[in-house]
Amino acid sequence: MRILAKLTWVEIKLFIREPITVVFTLVLPLIFLFVMAGVFGNTPEIDPETGMEIFRGVGATDYYIPAYIGLVIASIGVVALPVHLTAYRERGVLRRFRASSMSVWTVFGSQVVVSFAIAMLGTILLVATAIPAYGAALPRSPGLVLAAFVLSVLSFSALGVLLGAILPTTRAAQGLGLILFFVMMLLSGAGPPREVMTEAMHWISDATPLRYVILMLQDPWLGFGWNTPASLTVVGIMLVAALLSARFFRWE
């Protein structure tokens, strides 16, 4: 535990010093929130052509807060963690970890703890900004939101470690991570509302893990209860990614 605590503290300081982590986990979600809230406000809307409720029948700002919490978590998993781990491998840091008899689970555990810390910071910034600036509502079921948050961070942390384990270089991790981030941001519920998307966009959205994380966070936040299908999908992704990470992780 002492080794894990020391490694975690070092990892937190290193994460904060990386510009890509700060931009994608703390800055971009705030910018997206300002843009979407400024454009759509926080009044429930109905599509005049179809008569369908947009933003699941709630105000746009209330809709986007849990979605952007999911975006913060996703950015850690597909951008920050893979780049961090592949950089460690290229610099020989992972090889030195192995030489010091550090287990792979200690390395994984430190990354998960750091992911929680960064995700929590990003969440606090979003909520603390949206409530006074746009009159956003607090979560209807805080306990369920917290449970969804924990599962979401664990799932994307496992995905991030898996990408860091299988991708050969930092450049590859950064390139693939950015592609995944923007595809998920646009199509998983953190961009245009699902009601205005085409059928093809729905198919892509349903294939992304962020879609289920957003649903799992949004439902208790907006008062719709616990989304069991989404939570089972997120847990399944987490277990598969964790097992594959342990199988394919390379120290050098």
C-alpha cells in the first residue's frame, strides 16, 4: 500500500504537468459547456417538425452537465492514460518499475486512483460553473450518480490501460486517442442531441462506450432512475478491458 500511495502521488503530479491532460480533461469540457449552454439555454424544447422532445425533455444545460462529466472521464481513458503509459514504455520507466519488483496491478492501481482524482476535479469545475452561471439543476439522485461515476471511471481507466498496453508508441496512442475522443464527443450524446442525428449516426453512437456512460450518468441526474442495461454494458466493458490489459501489457 505504501508503494502504491507513493506511486500514485508521483503520477498525479506528472498528469497535471502534461498539457494534453489539462486541455482535454479540464478545459475542453468547460468550453463545450459554455458553447452549448449559450446556444440552447436551459429551457426544454420540442422539435416543431416532429413534435418530439429534444434533450430528453429537459433543458439543454441540465442535459449536457452529466454528458460532459462523461466526456471528462472518456478523455482520461482514451487520451491521457494511453499517452502516459506508452511514454513510460518508450522512456524505459516501465522497465525500471519491473526491475524494482513492482507488480503490474500496482501500476494499474495507481493509474485508476489518478483517473479518479482528475475526473473528480473536472466534475467539480463543470458543476461549480454551470449552476451559478446557467441555473443548472443538481442531480435528483446523488447516490446513484456517484455509483455511475465510479463505474464509469473504472471502465474508462481499464480501456485506457488496455490502449496503453497494446499501442506501440506515444504518437500512435495520441493519434488514435484523439480520433476516438472526437468521434465519441460528437456522436455519443455530448454533441448534437440524438433526436437530430441520422440512423447511421445512431449505429455509431451505440457502438461507443461513452454512449452508455452518459446514459448511466444522465438517468439518475435527471430523475429517470438507474439505467440497468447501460450499467451492465459499462461493467462488461470494464471487465473485458481489465482482463485484456493484464494479458497484453508489456513492460518494454
